[in-house]
Amino acid sequence: MNTIDLRSDTVTWPTEAMRHAMATAPVGDDVYGEDPTINRLEAMAAACFGKEAALFVTSGTMGNVTSILAHCGRGDEIIAGRSSHIFVNEAGNPATLGGVHTWPLAVQPDGTLALADIEDAIRPDDPHYPRTGLVCIENTHNGAGGQPLSVEYTDTVGELAHRYGLKFHIDGARIFNAAAALDVPVDRLTQAADSVTFCLSKGLCAPVGSVIVGSHEFIYRARRIRKALGGALRQAGILAAAGIVALEEMTERLREDHANARLLAEGLASIPAITLDASTIKTNIIYFELNDAAPISADDLGVALAAEGIVIGSAYGGQKLRFVTHYWIKTAHVEHVVQRIRELLA
Ligand SMILES: *Cc1c(COP(=O)(O)O)cnc(C)c1O
């Protein structure tokens, strides 16, 4: 990449190995089930998550809404975090596309939904109420600063949901970051879930795509919904080829992003004009604030850094900023960025 872009791990360019795999991928018409590269990616993803089947989709948003609509019908309700991507950042699609209501719950600082809150939100069968159908958690939880949710917590939510006859979905856009941070296999981390969406196009560097995993029967329904959403693709093996490289080569290296995030957070926390507890940084996402000692605003800091090829985007309201580390951010970049911010905020 030609800039130091800290806005998100979505800005990652595909690697050389991905570009080569894309150029040489065998392809076919995936609507006929004939794209060998798509079929291989889906089989790999299912095996990796210990689920029966998988479905390639164009984005994490499509993966989540397809999963929600495969689990729920009109008049059903999902339970999700108030700061979750599903509730905040997906254009209200459960309601607009599926007639599905959302009950948003407070997200705890560790990224979890309190078990008592989930249980309270499960509706009794009463004609006044929508029907609770699905519990959704987000791992890692972006809004909580990339906090990874543990195996024990995930198992408990799954047990709770199933005890009430509900389905359990994980928005695992960054589930491989969670698995790396917790040092657990991703299939163990998602064992309790009926469905998982994960993104190939964030820290894993693929240019496009997410995958949904679940049972044969769930994926069968999801495939029809994907078609209805306009997401059935043809020679999409071109895209899946990069996804295969992502699964084969890019999941273990996420630890480097986490180490760089910790280094970046420690550097930022040592700047008097910045308020940040670096010990809370577990994966690749850092939220922090400029405090009263800052001589310039967060937006002005962004403008000054952009002039030097360091892209941080604009403030998340007020003086709050988010930095995300990824494949194209190396340790030397981190050291350079910290030094420049220290100088600009002196
Ligand atoms: C990025 C993201 C998504 C959706 O991804 P898109 O591919 O941008 O639609 C869903 N959930 C979380 C937590 C994300 O960070």
C-alpha cells in the first residue's frame, strides 16, 4: 500500500499470492453449483468451523442479513447488542427486508451481552409480542474496542438460546482475530452457534467476500435468500481464490496485527494529550480520546497526518478516534506514527 492507512482493516489490499490465485483460478457458473473454486472455499470454510455447509456471500452485511432471514420470519424478533454492527450499521435490514424486529441490549465493556439481559429479553408466547427467534453476538466486538468473547461465554449464550428453543448466530466478521487472541481453534469458539458469518476482506486481506457456515438445512435456506438479495454470483471463483489464500495463509498472522496494536496503544498512551488504557487492547482495534492537553482537535490531527500519507479518518464524534492495525501496517509504521502524533500533540 502507498499510505499508512489506520482507518480499518477493510482497507487492506490483496496480497501477491491472492492476486496470483485470482488470475489462475478455475471457474464455472456458481448459480449452477459449477464453480470449483467457490465449492472448494465453501468446503474449506465448513471444515474449518466444524459445520456441515458454507455459503460465499459478497459482504459481512449480506452474511448477517441472510442468516437472520434464514432463521426468522416476519413478526419474529432478534436479540442483538445496541452497539452491534447488526443493529447500528446494516441499514436496519432485518426490519426493512424481512419484517424482523430487533431488541437491542446494552453491550458490556468486555463486548458481551449480560446473560440476565438476554434472558429478560426472551419473550413469552403472547399475542402482544413479537416472537423471539434468534440471539446474535459479535466476536470480536468492534464497538467495545475489538474485545474477544471467550469460549465459555459463547457456550453459555448458546446453551441459554437453545434452552428457550432459539437459534444462535455469531457475527464473526473478525472471529479469526478472536481465535488468535484467545489462542483457541475457531471451530471450538463457534461450536455452540447455529450460524456464523465471517469476513475474508478485513484482516484476512481478501478483496471481497464473507462466508456463512451452518447446517445443510440452514445453508439450503440461506442460498435462496442470497438469490433473493441479488447475491447469487457466476464465475465468483475469481473472488473465492483470494478467500482460499486468506484461510490458508492469513489467519495465524493476525497475531502480528495484535502485537502491533498493543505497541501502538502503548505508544499513544504515553502521550500526555491522549487518554487510553493500553492494557484493554486485545486484538487489532484501538479506540482512544484526545484530552484537554491536546493543542489541536482530533479532526485537525487527521488533516495534518493525511498530508504526510498517514490516514486516520475523522473523529468518532468529539475527540474520539479509532485506529485499526492490519497486514499493511508494519512495526516500523507504528513507531513512525507514534512519533509524529507525539510531535503534533506536543
Ligand atoms: C465489517 C463488519 C461487518 C460487515 O461487513 P461488510 O463486509 O462491510 O458488510 C459485520 N459485522 C462487523 C462486526 C463488522 O466489523
